[in-house]
Amino acid sequence: MSAVAASSVDDADRRSPQREPRDVVAAVLHAATADAEVALMVTDFSDAVEPIIRWSNLGATELLGRASSDLDGERLADFMQPPDKASLATIFRRERPTTTLVTVRTAVGETVACRLIAIPAPDGCLWTLRVHPAQSDLELALRASADAHEHRFKVLAERSPVPTMMSEQGMRLGHVNDALCALLGVTADKLIGTGWMAYIHGEDLERMTDTVVAVLAGQEREMQARFVDSQRRVRYTDMRFTPLHTPGVGDGFVATMEDITDRRALEEQLNFQATHDSLTGLPRRGKLWDHITAAMEDPQAGLTCMFLDLDNFKLVNDSLGHKAGDTLLVEIAHRLSGSVRPGDLVARFGGDEFVVVCGTGSLDTALEVADRILRVLSDPVMLGGVEIHPRASIGVVLRSPDHHSADDLIRDCDIAMYQAKARGRGRVMVLDEGARSAVYDTLTLVSDLRQALEERRITLCYQPIVCYEGTHPQLASVEALARWQHPDRGTIPASVFVRLAEEHGLVRELGELVLDIACAAMAAWQPQLGALAPPQVNVNLSALQMNDHLLVQTVKRTLRRHGLRPEQLCLEITESALMNDPATASIILGQLRDHGVLVAIDDFGTGYSSLAYLRRLPVHYLKVDRSFVAELQDGHTAVAQAVISLARSLELGVVAEGVETVAQMQMLERMGCSLVQGFGISQPLAGPDLVDWCRSGLPTPQVDAP
Amino acid sequence: MRVAGLDIDAVLDSLDQMASRRPVAARIVATSNNDSTGATDLAAILGADVALAAKVMKLANSAYFGLSGKVTSLRFAVTVVGFNTVRSIATVSLAGIDDATALPEDFWETSVHLAAASGTLGPRFQETAADAMCLGLLAQLGVGLLHQADADGYGQLTATTGFGPERFIAETRRYGICSPQLTAEALQQWRFPVEMVDALRSVHAAGPAGALLRAAYEITARLVDPGHRRTSLGSLTDNRINESQAPATLARTRADVEALRAALGL
């Protein structure tokens, strides 16, 4: 131990309040002196103007590169200085240890950044200095490793094509990567801190903050958010948030974003195409339904619906072509959109039908809009050099407690529109309750008819067609006539339910049912009546069935199912139905005739048959309309005679309908028409009655002589 | 002229005495350095001092952290502002400068600028914005202590020197220590992280440790002192940042000053 060290021990022993045992002090001093890991020095700052080194250990001599004897008595400032080259004096406090950074100069001129801890001795004159490199080799290695790690991570994040942000606390960002800067078109300076919040779409800011709050509380979250870039363009993103907890510091988050603007634009385009009419760009039915349904969610919200149908649009299409029709529809859509108020919806319902939905509960306001629409629509449009003045019929309905769905509202304004049409077109009609009741009534009846068809509750009567040629009348055929006995309303006239079937798409079901029942009856009569059975059954076809290309197949299948020969069936079609589309009718009837089925033209003479067509049509019978038979007794025989003569000259059979008297029968016989049908022969009979009638020898009723 | 009456140990002793009058703040300062201390622990301690808790809540709900009105629990507030910020607010209380009337007139205005500038610059110096903000916020603590010890003399000193290095030299000449160093001494006494102490200790000299604060002082001087003679940011920071970044930094600092001023109730 050096003399200086021995002196220090003596001092310590003398002055220490605790008075450590001398041998303990000696042991500690010995260990400190020989310690090469820690640089220790004792300095004296009592008398000098600056600290003087009094003692140093092995660690100090190794750090400074000088022998202990070379250090003793030297100025501390010769070996180390604070970074600012200021005096070391400020670190020597009487009562408290201090720490400062110093630059140590070694014997070879090297400088080492060190941390200097000065611990005052109780006497206030000596300080023990502990000096160690600011960063040990291990610290430097760990730091270098951590720096490299962080650098790699930073490069990965910064070069990643995925826009990424990192918050250190709250919404304050500490880091953003290049991809995020590129997404928003700004430099990182503008985004760090809370700067990025200025680029969040105003409507998404609240949601974003709520999400961050949840993430800071430890949850992982995803959300879609809009940002507004430096060009004021809206960018849609999918964001994924992960909490970032730093022990002893606080909570932040990392968020990655996916720019879905283009994908969303495509989706929106597809969605628009799916929900909007490609011709006019207006919303289609689905969108209309959604809009009304959403508006109806608030029971207090005023809502008015208008159904608009262009008058005579078919005329434009037929005369100027579909292209002109399309141009007109586009123009109408444009005018409609310009006539409504902000927030109102204009939708294309289909064809030349449009629906306008107004968010008002005021009839006056709605009528103002409707009148404005009519006025604007009537401005002329030039189509193919022709000036057109479009007109429309508008049905208006205000939402009422009866309207529970979009269907209800649309249905009612459709009814109102038909009222407008019925009352002269080019006008606005508010829904009339009477008309609505009538429509409801009809709709109910249609529903009942549909059910009756499903349950086969349509029945048939059969009116005999008798041949009075020769001495005994012969049963030539029976005409099947459909009957519907409504459970509540009683007998529904065939003219009513056939029309309903035609108007509501039930005609095929009705036709097939009637054909099936008639053929079934025909098949049943054979075993019951033998030779007395009707040789043929006549079944009426609707005009609409003449457009049904499946009709021939249906007829063949039904005949086959019931084991009938084709010539046992005669299909009756009205003259007007035939003339609707003579070409198609000719094809279908030709196929039926080729199969062997007979065809009769019903109500002949009431329509406008082209004789040229008639000659070519594959028919077997003409049926003289009852009106011509009825006028025979008044001496008006010309038409009936002409029809009968025409049939004869075309080599067709002829049947007189509506024969009620013996006189009529005699007159028809004289004219050469021996096939007759009517109340004078027999009223229509139910199946069992017909069997009895056949068995009874075809009795005629007692009819008054003329 | 050096003032013989300024005894740094006495100044630091006075801080110890202050700590005994503000036990909650002292506990927060003492415990928030510990990595094992959680937000729940810190919030529990903070909850014992209504005034301090209110300050942290107000700060967490401020525009500075972007969560205005969303932070409803003290624990969440602690995680939002960060432990270092909580400790800094407690330190301000501990040092008795939060409600002291004997402070230079522009003390808080300068402190808020330093805090905002440091927070803005932090990420460029591999510091979190919040830690850097705390460093700036507390940097002036030494000024408060010097002013309390020698109000007239320090007032004269500030009147005759420009903000920044020129004043540091004058402070050292007069008191033997400049204000950031005095702050460093105080923070060391409270066992703040050594990096933070070093940064304050080195602000008036060259070297990387004090670069962030030097730049923050320069940005602050440009914003608060119209007669300030500029020193390039590159020379102050060994070119870790340069003058081209000054406009953005000034703008961001200006914006954060507004948010912080409101957040801290100044």
C-alpha cells in the first residue's frame, strides 16, 4: 500500500463517524487498490483552486495509462475535462454525490468518454472519484446489436409497400413509412405527432379516435377509414391496429393500411351497375325498394310516392324505332332528375315507367312536384326529325298507416297511375279509395282463382252439339264450358275469371286444367255410354294460348294420358284471337291438325277475318256466332247464310251457336247447317247429367214456337 | 461577476424540503423510473393528489395527444400521456414551479415552446416524442431555481442576454453553473434517466448528448425572440438535422405549442 493510501486510511479511521474496524478498512482498501475493473481516485479540493489527485487504484492507472505514482499530486484537470471544457469544480459537492460526463485523456493521447461519479468524504475536503467508460464494451456491443436490429426493422418498415404508422402515445405518431407518405402525398414531417389527423376524413375522425382508444386499452382492431390526400382526393383504406406496450413508458399502437380505393371504386361501379339502369343511369327497383324501406323506418317521416307512365310510348317505339324510344327515355330521366327536390329519388321502374319518391307528407308539396314534372316533360323533344311532346300519367299516393312496406306504397301509386290513365292521360291523380278497394277486390279474386286452379276446383259443363241430318238427331260433340263456384261469392262468370286469368298470367294453368278435365270426362264416357257417348269434345282456347309454343306438346301429352284419339278433340279459337297473330296461329294450328286434332273458329263473323288467311288456316269448322242465329227470326238471314255458304265452299264444317227455337233449327237446316248447339237443344249439363241426357235419347227441351 | 451567495447544494437541499411537502409528486417521481411500475400503480399513486390527477387527465384529453374527451380513467390517461410525462408533471409540482409566482415572466411560454420543439424533434434523434417533450418541458427548471435564488440578478441577466447559448455563458459566469446544468443536477437528484440528465448537462457544449435540446433551444429562440441571431441547425446537431427541415419543424412546433398550452392550462 502506498504512503498516500495509508494516509487516507488513517484519515478515514480518524474521521469516520461509524469508525469501521481498522482491519475491515484495510481489507476494503486492499481490494479497491487492486481492482482493475473499476477506476477509483481520491482527490483533494480543500486548499487548491482545483482538485488534485491524492490516490488512484489499478483500474485508474490502466484507464489513464499512467503509473499510480505519476498521478499522485497531479491536477485532475490534466487528465479529464467536462465536454464543455468548463471547470470540474462544479461536480464537487460537499454533501451529495454527483455524476457528470467527462472526456478522459490517456497517456497515448486517446480520448475516452467516461462517466464520473464524485462522492464526497465526510470531512468535506476529499472526494472519491469513480470513473468508467460511458459505455462498457458489453454496452457498446449490445447497443450496436440493438441499433442494427432497429435499423433492419426500420428499413423493413420504411421500405415496406404497406403504409404503416406507429404511435408512441395516444394518437401521436412517432414514425410513418414511405408508403404512407406516398399514399397521402405528403412528407413525414406533416404526419408525425398529431399531424396525420388532419388527413383523416372528417366523418371518420370520431370512429378512428374510438378505435385508437380501444387499441390503447389493449385490443386489436380493424376498421375501414377514409383519408383525404394532399390533392384533396379521398383514399379508402382497410386499417389494422395492434397495441404497442412499452414497459415503463406507456401505450401506443402500430397500424398498417391497405389502400382499397381502386377496389372500392370497382365495387361501387359494379354495385352501381347492379342497382342502376344502364340506359338512364337511374336507380332500379331494388334501390327503390331499399330507399322506401329505409324512409319508412321512421314512422313519422313524410313520404310520397309517384308512379309515372309515359303516354303513347309504344307509338314512339313502333313508329320511330327502339333507338328513338331509348333516346326519349334518357331525356325523360334527365328531366325527371332535374325536376325533383334534393333528397328525392327518381327510379326507373321498368319500360316507360318511373317512380319518384319525395320525402314529404304534404299533398300540396307533392302535387307541386308532380305538376312541375308534367310541365317539364311536355317540352318538345326532337326524335329522328320528328317533334315529340311527351306526356305522362302520374299516380300519387301519400304514405298512410295502411302502408306497411314498399310494396304497399308502390302498388297504390300504380293504382293511382292507372286511374290517371283511365281518366284521360296526361294528368296527375291522387289515389282514390274506391278505386283502391276495387283493385284490392280484383287482387283478392285473382288470389282465389290461383288457389282454385291449384286445388282443381274449376269444374266443367258440357253443351251438346247435335247433328240433325237424317231422321234421328245424332250427338256430334259436346263443348266443354268452364265453371267456377266461388266459396263466398257464388258463381263467377266465365267471362270474368277467364279475363282475370289472361290479365294475371294464369291462362296456361286454366287452359291445361280445362283440357285435362274434358279429356278425362271424354275417356270416362266411353265405358259408361258405349255407342251413346259423345264422339268428340270441344275445348275453348284463349287468345293468349295461341302464343304458347308448348300448347301442341300439352295437347298431345293430355290426349296420350287419357288414351284419346286426336280426332276426339276439337279446339275452339275465336276469330279475333286468330287474327291477333295469324302467322303464329297458323303454325300452331297446322301442328295440331297434322297430329289429327280438329280446330273450329268460334264466333265466326264477329271479327275481321281475312278470307285469304281463312283459306290457308288449318281449320275444320266455322261456328256461326249466336248473334247471327238470333236475328234469323227477324228475317236477317244474310250473314248466317253467307257464313254457312263460305264454310261449304271452303269445304269446312259449320256449327250454329245459340240455337234456341225449333224455327231457328228449321231455318238453319234449310240453309244447309245441320250441326247446332244451344238452349233449344240442351243447356250446358254437368257431367252426370250429360250421361243421363245421352241415355235418354238426346231429349230436347220444350221450347216455344216462334 | 460571480455571485458568491449562490450555493448549489443549498438550492438542491431546498428541493428536498419541497419534496416533503409534496409527497405524492415525490412518490411518482421516485417510482415512475422503475420498469416494474405499471399504469395501475402509477394511477393509484396519482389518484391521491387531485390537482396532479386533474392535470394528467387534462393533458391526456388534450388535442396534443389527439384523444380529446375520450380518456375517462386515470389509468388510461397515464398510458396515453406516458410515464415520463406523468413524472415530468409531478416534477414540475415537486420543484414548486407550477404555482410559483416568483418566476420569470416568460417562463412557461418558453417552457412550452421548448417542450413542443423537443417533442417535434425527438423522433429525428431516436427519442420518442413524449420523452423529448418532457425533456424540453423540464429544461427550464434551472431557470426557475436561479430566479428564486437571485430574482433581481437573474432578471438583469435575462434582460441583457439573448436566449440560448449567450445566456448559458452569462449564467455560468454569474452562478458557476448554467440553468440546464442546474436542471440536470436536480433531475439527477431525483434519479431521472441518466440519458436525460446527460442531455441537459451537455446542452451548452458540443457533442451528441445535448444535440436535441440545443436544436430545441434554437427553434424556441426563433419563435419567441424576434431579435435572435440564428445559428444553423446543422452546426448545432452535427448535421443530424439541417436548415431545410427548419420550416416544417417551426410549423409543427407552433401548432403543438397551442395544444400544449391549453393542455397544461397555461
